[in-house]
Amino acid sequence: MPRTYTSLTLEDAKQMLSAAEAKAASLGIPYCVAVVDAGGHLVAFVRQDGALIGSIDLAVNKAATARIFDKTTSDLATLAQSGKPLFGIQESNAGKVVIFGGGVPVVLDGTIVGAIGASAGTVEQDIAVAEAAITALGHQARSSDASRLSRKAS
């Protein structure tokens, strides 16, 4: 029997990209932003005029990394330091794992339904762009960890 799962839709991704673009504009930085589905596959992507070419792969890979490991890329950065449990993880998955901030899983009702990756600014700016996109879907940051997101209470 086929299994069903919840995933971000194209409509969700478009809404997220619109909010991300608005946040990027408020920062005055042209961004690359990618949204992946529950399987870690690209749903939608935007490269604003003037965004760095190198940020294209970074945004896509940040989103995929956040989904395949179900952690923010900021969390992975901490866990991947020398002597930490995930040291060297960035060498896995054909070297496409990104271990600096800007990749954030999207959680809906306790289930990860996709992820977003943003690349262009500082780690803090990239996280802010990603969080703005998730907030556009009616999500908010958990008070205990601003880099992990969950559905707003009804």
C-alpha cells in the first residue's frame, strides 16, 4: 500500500520565496533562496538580480542539507567542528552538505515538510531571510531555539 506524507507545495514555496525576497530587499542584499520538499528535492528557487553566482548552489544545498539531516545548517556547523560528533559530515553526500547558517527545516504539526536555504549575507542575515519565509506560512521560531521552527499554536 502506498504511503502518504505531508510536503511543501509549489504554492507554499512561492509564498515563502515572496517573503524571502521582501526580507532580502529590506536588508538591501540580492539573495538566492531555495525551497525543497519533504524528500529534499527542489520545489522552487529564486536568484534576485545581482545575487552572487556562488550563492546559487549554496542556497540549494543549504535547503537540502537542512532536510536530509533534519537540522538547521547552523546546528550542523556546531556539531561538525573538530572533536564533535559530526566532524567531517560536510564531505558526505558528494560534498554537497553545507555546514553554515541559512538552511532551516520547515516543521508543520511536528512533521518536517521541507526546508529552505538562503545565501548572500552574513549567517545571521541568511537565517533571518529563511525565518521570514517560514513565518509567511504561519510558522514562528520556538522561544528556546530561534533557529528551529514550528507551527504557531491555534
